[in-house]
Amino acid sequence: MIGVLRGFFFKFNTIDLLLTLKLLLLESPVLVIGTNSAEVSCCTSALLTLLEPFKWTSVFIPIIPDEYLDFVGSPVPFIAGMVPEDSLNLYRILADDRVIDAANDGMIVLNLDEVKITFPDQPSKKKKYAFSQILFIHNRIFHYQKRLRSFIENEDSALLSFIKFFGQGASIAEGLTIQSLKRMIRDHHSAFFRLDYDDEEQWKQFSDFDEVAQLHTFYPSKLNAHFRNQFKYLENLSHTQLFVEYLQRRKDVASRMSTDNPEDLFIADWLYFRWKQRKRSLYKL
């Protein structure tokens, strides 16, 4: 798992990475292209992993042959990889009318050779709503990416070498950082319906800084704008098969817990209640 995520976190800038994931949740098609087949395959797999707790329900093809380039015009959402023979063929594919038309229709292109993510040129409301959802997590993700980049200063680090990485693996610090990045993104996906009241950086987004008083003053209008954009994003998300499948899985789990094993649920509730009681008593001490 760490190996799959290594290159993805290390290659792309924070905003492009997060925007790609948010648009993927709205079932935007993504084409991953590069001359290294192993990296293309790992990158497409990393996209699936970084959608958790959601699961991609549409087309997933780690690598498609060049002769099937017509596939990019598919009307269904997809995550697909393509491995040209060399850089010349890569540029030829990117300049192909079929790829250009698909990109204009909303396809995102991840160019691993140039370490570049290309979004549709035409601004869209979907992209605007997706961008509004990454503002609060951007700084935290950037902090971890900065830490990852600092690791490569150690000559023993394998982060820059795909072959070396799979030979010796990540160091403990590198592994923990990558896992923390993955967990943070997952938690952010799970927090669509709530605000993090303990996150001071988040609340600064809804405030103006008074330099005289050296305080942040809350402005409801800024929070209202966030809620409007969040509602529009969730409205788009609710129409995706990915979201419908997610709700169905949650419903199935809840149903099994309440009907199949009522005794287990009773024991779990009792243990949780006792744990909360003990936690309160420790705080009083």
C-alpha cells in the first residue's frame, strides 16, 4: 500500500492532487499517462485507494494499449492508464484530437513524465465546487508533502527510485508520513457533513484578521459562502453511482448489526458506555 502511494504523494503539488480526488468523487474521467508502466499502474491504483471510504464503481483499466485510444471518448467515467513507448509517442497521444476532445469534455490527464496534472481549460461549476472543498485540508497535506521531500536529502532514501523502493521499502518515518497522509485524506472525505470545530486553521477561513487587536473576527457571510459551495458539491456527489453505493454499504452494515447480532450490539453499547464513564472519572482526577 505504501509503495502504491509513494509516487503519487511525492510527484504532484497539493492543490492539483486534492482537486483531482474531489473531481474523481464526482466521477470525472482520469487518464494517467507515462513511459514507465510500473509507475502508471501504481498511480492508477493509488487513485482508487485515495477515494476511501468511497469505492470506485465505474471503469478501471490500469493500462490500455495505444491502439485503443478511442476509449478516452467513452461516455462512462473511468480511471485508465496508458504507457507510450517513448516521450515522442507520449506527446503524440496528448496532441491527438480524441484526447483533446475528451479533455475539453471534462477528462483529467495525469502526465507522470512531466509531473503535471491537466484539467479542462473551460471553467465549470463542478470544478469550482470541488476546489472550495480542498481549502481546509490544503495546508495540512502540504506540511506532510514537505516532510516527504525532506526525506530525499538522506542518500539512503528510496523515495525517488521506483525500483530501489520496492527493493528496500520505506523507512519507518517515511512509512508513517505516507500513512498519515492517506488517513488525513480519508478523514476529510468522511467529513463532508460536518465542520471540525477544533481546527483553528479552518475557522480562520471564515474570519478577517484585525492587526490592531491581533485577533481573528468571525464573519458569517464567509461561512455562508462555504455552506453554499458545499451544498452544491454534495448535490453533484449525490447523483453519482459512487455515492449511492457508499450509502448502500453503510445501510447494509447498520442493518446487519441491528438484526443479525443484537446481543453483540448490546455488548458493544455497554462497553462504550462504561468506557465513557471511566474516561470522565479520569478527567475529574
